[in-house]
Amino acid sequence: MCVIEMSRSRVQSSSRTSLRAKAQGKGVRKSAKKGWRTAATSDRHELYELAVQTPLDEVKFMDKIFKSINNRLPATFREDFCGTHILSSAWVIRRPSNHAYGVDLDPSVLAWGAARRKQQLSPSARKRLHTVQGDVLAHKGGLVDVVAAFNFSYYIFKKRAQLLRYFKFARTRLQKDGVFFLDCYGGYESFSLQSEERNLDGFTYIWDTVKYNPISGEVLNHIHFQFPDGTQIRKAFTYDWRLWTIAELQELLADAGFKRSTVYWEGTDHATGGGNGIFRKATLGEACAGWIAYIAAEK
């Protein structure tokens, strides 16, 4: 059994318990100390990367799963809905033979990511990182070992036919032994109208579920950021999605032609009741308040 240990820092992970973190400075305006973040001095994309993404862990995860399936390491990677392409950046850092290709519709977020990666990557790594403003349903590019759609980005496809079309297209972009990786979330609190708060280094991340339609499965979420001085960035990001179940996703992957899809479920830290950061192959999950899982679909 393949065991992957990660530190997936999402607000939904914290909802595996009934505890709520109290936001710093809520309802009280404090004078900002030197070096503290404020709404005026913060960038929403940087905050998102700090609060939500764990690119080095996820690249390691994909490496291990791919090797366990194919007995070789992957070299080429396509990141759909790549945003600031921090995951693609981590991919090219992993090995000097790695190449990454990011696809996103938003030119502004691609430009922000390019400026940030220029500061962080060596010239050699930057040459192996390629991004394009394009539609994940239409941009072809070359065939790759791994395609990933993380941060639940594909939930934007609300209709079965739309998501099936995307899965079919993603499959065409893979080499014959390629693997398609997805993440997903759920749990009974995912259907509740509530806010989840998590204190981080110098700011509080708030995941706010404001609408859920049990008939259509549609959900509306916002991310807000709050700072020690009481200032906020409200609706820094908004997600108008369908909340797909794992069973639906696996059925759609099979219909799209993938020969096998495997779920990697996070274990429980029995001391805290939260996730323990260890993902194992699973066919039985826990009926908890909130969970995150990965799916690896083999072409």
C-alpha cells in the first residue's frame, strides 16, 4: 500500500473537528505592529499561496503515486487552472529534467505568477516552466506524463456533460501511461452555511460558504482574509461551483475512458480529531464533518 504524508493546509481540514479558531482582532481595531500584515500591505495572491497551497508536498505525492504505477518517475507535467502556477514551479524545481506547462484563462494571475516566479526560480528552471493563457477544454500542447487539476478548480463545471468533456480532453493530453490527478472535498459541514477560520502567520484565513442548493449541488464560497489590526480583504476570491461527490467523479472518469481511478483518503489524528496528513489508498471513507481526498486516474 502506498502511503503519502502531506501537510495539506486547507480550512476544510480543520472542519474535521467541531472546534473553531477565533479570528485575530475580530470586532476590535488594533494598531498594527511593525512587520504585521494589514489589508493595505497584503496581496491576495500571496495570501492564497500561503494559506491554501502546499506545492512541494503535492509534487512529491504525484511523483510517488506515478512511480508506484509505472515504475518510473514522471518528467512532464500539465497544470490545468494553473493560476499563479506555483505548483508548476515546484515541479521544475523537483528535478532538472522536469518540464511543466500551465494553462489558465486569466492573464492577470498568470502575469502575477510570472513576476513572482522570476524572483524565485533559477534561469534554468524558468526555461522549463511554460505557461499559456488558454482554455483547459481546448488548449492541446504536447502530451505529458501527468495532468493535474487541483484546488477543486474543475468544480466550475456544474453539468455532468461539461465535466465529462473536460475529463475526456484531459485524458487526450496524457502519454499512454499517464496519470490524471484531482483533489476533492466534502463532509457534512460542506453543505452548511458557515464560516471556517484558521489563524496563520500574521493573518486569518476565512472560508465562507454562503449558499448551497441541495437540488442542483451548487455551492457558493468566498475566501476572506483578516489581519491583526482589524482590517480585512473581503471576498478576495469567490467560487461558484458544483460540489461533486467522489462516487460521481469516479463514474465520470470511467466514462471518460480512464482504465482505473484510485482514491487516496486522509487518516485521522486521534489526539485532535483532525486530519493527520497521511493519504492512503481507500475504498471506505469516514463520515466526518470535513475531508479532503485525492484521486489518481490512469489512462
